[in-house]
Amino acid sequence: MVLSWVGKGNKEVRSMQVKKRLYLGLLVVSFLVISLLLTGFWFILFSNWVEIERQLLIIIGVVFSVLFFASALGIGAIIFALWAKKPVIILQNSIRIAINLLSPLIIKIGKLMDLEKEEIEHSFIEVNNQLVRNKNIVLPPERILILLPHCLQKANCPHKITIDIDNCQHCGGCRIGELIELAKEYQIHLAIVTGGTAARKMLQQIKPKAVVAVACERDLISGIQDAYPLPVLGILNERPQGPCYNTLVNLDQVRSSLEYLLKGDTLNC
């Protein structure tokens, strides 16, 4: 994953680059599909085939054309930012439009190409993380939040930490104790939530300037999109026993993300 590059071999680096290219490739293909549909719409509209409600159709066509050109700018900005490793600040809204508008189509096209949904989602998360890193963010610790899912806690643990994080007994049965100690080491906010609603509430309460979020693909993507323009570095959890049950997380990836937000990152990521 894009959040931890120290000590990785060339094979893993190439694999990550391929993952980013997967999402970018599907993004471009989705854009081409939309452009063909839009071209066909305007062709039909100004032919003799359609005579009814022409003004309404023109308005619809203009709206979709504006979204089309905004998406084009957004795709161009994403590709440039990843290539140049520099943010395109002026086109942040276009990037958001491109991602939100084309993401459902990307998943459908991926299915037609026999690509796993999770593989596409991995690629999106890595693209997002690269775009965040390109911004060269450096923040004080009190403006950073580590956001964790409750499924990192052992399911049979009687000490429910979603009510009070200090209920953790640091027994070593899961990674929660280590993550709490990591947050204390860096003096960074840490919250454990049960879902998207609780996560949004925590963002409103703490008002961080950046987030390191651990979750599954679906929750990470939803959270990244909901939190925009707040920078979110996403880390996928590990699910040896299935989704939402006794999950794990790589602590080195969490530490690497915190180091970036606190000190900046000169790694070629």
C-alpha cells in the first residue's frame, strides 16, 4: 500500500504503481464512455429525430456538458498531480467531480473487464493517498486524528472502548493498546468509531486538519469522499477472520503516515 514504502523491494513498488494505473485507466475509460454518450445525445438532439421538448433537452445537455468538461479537467489534474508529484490546487473541485461522477461507472466497467471490485478500490485508495502526499502537509500533532474501526478490538473483549477508549486494558490481545500508545507518543488524537455516522460526528467534534483512517475498502472510500476536502490517508485493515471481525492493522503503516503529516515526506511515493 502507498502509505508504507520504507524497506519495500522493487517488486512491491512496481505492484503499487500498477494498482494506481488500474484506477487511472478505468477513470479514463469511464470518461470516454461518457463522452460517447454525450456526443450521441447532442447528435440526436440536433438531428431531425427529436422534435419534442427540445428546450428542456438542451438544458439537460448543457448541464451534462458542464459536468463532462469539469470531469475532463479533474482527470487531467489527477494524472498531472501523480506524474509531477505536485498538487493542482485550482482544480480540486474538478477532481472531486470526476471521482464522484465516474466512480459508479468505473466499478461497472471493471466488472465487465472481470476485475475484482476490491482491486479497483485498492487502486483508488492508493491514488488518493498519493494525491494527499503531494500536498506536502506538515501539521502540529493536535490537528491530526487517527480514526479506527471498532472491529480492531477482539470481539470477546468485555472492555468496550467505543464508549471510553480508556477502558482498554492494554492486554496485548489486539492492536488497540499499541495504537493508543502510538497516539500518546506523538500526542495525536485517536478515536474508535462504529461507523460512518460516528466518524462524521468525531470529525465535527475534533475538527482535525488531516486524518489517518483505518478501515475496509468500502468504509475508507466512503469516508474519503465524505470528508473532502479534508486530507485523509487511508490504511486498509487486514481481515484474517473475515470482514468486521477481529481485524488487524500494520502499525508501521500508521507510524509512516503520522511521520508524513508531522514532518513532511521526501520519499519517492
